[in-house]
Amino acid sequence: MSEIENLVEALPYISKYNGKVVVVKYGGAAMLDDTLQKAVMTDLVALKQCGLKPVVVHGGGKMINKNLEQFDIKAEFVDGLRYTDKQTMEIVQMTLIGDISKYLVKLIQNIGGHAIGISGIDDSFITAEPMGKKYGLVGNVSEIDTTLMDILIENNFIPVISPVGVYNGKAFNINADMVAAAIASSLQAEKLIVLSNVDGVMNGKELISVLKLSEIPKLIDDKVITGAMIPKISACMDALRLGVRNVHIVNGTIPHSILTEIFTDQGIGTIIERW
């Protein structure tokens, strides 16, 4: 397809989504390759230039593990969640807020966009709910105050959000998928886009391009959706139930997968609809 044909195909979608909020959960293998990082940030800047309002929530599990090793701290997991004591929480904050967020903001600025890195600690805009002592300083999202994000979005910044919340003045580690879903819901986003290491929801080797919310429980029962995809899907379901119009799961290791998913007829991943 020629560049002109690509543009003609994209125009209706650019018009349809003008002024709409799109939340992107960024993590996984796409964070570990410089070329892919630039492609993802370029997509975010392109969305902004096309009149959409992108917001990015980033993870960073592998980088946290690497930094823990440097400080000779063993990474521990309980029920698949990172056990987070006070020392580990300091490394989590250093990695997410000090390293990753600042780097992504700089990358966006170098591409020509405007971004500001924030975490739930800033103005305590993400309130955490502790999950229990056996997990340490790990929480779910209790409440989102959109005031800070609204100010940034309306002033043409791309918020780059680290998934750290606050409970009784203490910082809590929160799963990035949960944070992205909660933020998308609180902003009543048009779309939540979850970047994964696979093409989307797969039935064996076949991509499920369109999926209804009501179809998901059976796919989990039938073991079509398994493993690491289950918590992602659970977060997506929460977002849809709380008002997000559509959720997309796309392969973040494919360059410019965000633009391809939003601005083409066929798309590239799985779109999950409320009904």
C-alpha cells in the first residue's frame, strides 16, 4: 500500500478519534530495545499531532530485577507479584521514576513531543489499597484523582506515568496493567492499548481479532487464555466495565503497532469490545 493510500485509510479514524483520550500501557520486550522504544514513543507523538490525547503508563519489571541484582537484593515473588519491602520499594521508585520515566520523557522530547513524567506519589493522585502483609508494600488501585493528569493533557503534554501509589503517606508498588486500566477508566478513555509480547489474544496459532467482553470467561475456562495473559485480560475487563469504550492488545515488538491498530481497517491485534 502506498503512502497516499495509507493516509486516505487513516483519515476517517483521525477524524473519529480527534480529541479523545487514548491510554497506552507500555512494557515487556518493547522496553528492552532502543529501536522499539523510539517507535513506540514516535507513535505517541503522532497520536498527539493527529489530535488525540495519549497517556502512557509504563512498567519496568526486568529493569527492576537488574537494579536489585546490582544492590545484591534478591527478587522475591508471592502469587506472581513482587514482594516489596522498604528496601525493594526504594529500588522500584529509583527504577520507575528515576530511570525509566525520565528516559521516556527525554525520548518523546527528542522526537518533537512534550511530556512530563509523574507517579501516583505526585499530589497523591493514585491512592493504593494494600493487598496484605505477605506481599509487603504492594497494593491495588483504590482511587484516581484526575486533576493533575487533566492539567497536563489540556496543556498539550503527554503524561508518562509510573505505577506507584500512596497509602497513609507510604509508597506502594502497583501492577502497571491495573494502573493503566484504572487511569483509562477514570479519564473515560476512548481506548486502552496494552502492548504485549504476543500478537494479541491467540486461539492456538490463530489471532482472535475481535472479542466481546462476554466471551472472555469461557475462553479462560477453556484454557484459550492462560498464564501471563490472564492478569492483562482481567485489567482490560475492569476498564471496559468502568466505561472505557474499547481495549486493544497488540504486539509491542512490531514497530508502529499502535498506529497500525488505530488507523487501519484491519488493525494488527485484538480489540475487546464491551458488547
